[in-house]
Amino acid sequence: MFISELFAGHIIGEQAHMLPQVLPRRGMFEAEHVLGAGCMLHLVVLAHPAKPSARQLKDHWPVTERNYYPSACYSHMLLITEDVPQILTASYPLLPNC
């Protein structure tokens, strides 16, 4: 399984896409940024069965795989709180007692 590094999670606030970006296996793009209570994150992971070879279509919105393998997008919204982050998009518990 391969994880695409072409897409990133990000902060959501006054705008839909704000820095810092959260990059797969690399952490936050702006390392000096500290997440505090009230920050909302959109985490995005694209998984592929083979090394990704994405291409963007002419209208700059859809992205497809050149090799035509299927891929999966995992996306969650998290709210940072004083205690533990809350998964806002979870429709089922990810772990027991969550």
C-alpha cells in the first residue's frame, strides 16, 4: 500500500484551506505552528495499491491515476480540545471506549 504525498491535510478556520498543511509521514509543513484548543484540522490520506502516478485534469479539479489502479481517500475532521482531540466525522468508534 502506498500513501500519496501529493495531497495534505490542513487547518480549517476563517478559510477552508489554511496553513499549516499536514503532510503524510512528514508532519506539519510549518513546524513552528502550535495547535491549540479550538483548532480544527482536516486530515486527508490517499492510499494506492501501487506507487501513485496522479495527473490533474484540464479543469484543475479532478485528479486521476495514470495507471488506472483504484485508490481510496480517507478523510476526517478533528477538533483540538484541552484534553483529547475529537473526531468530528467519525460515524463509528475507531477504538474501543472512544
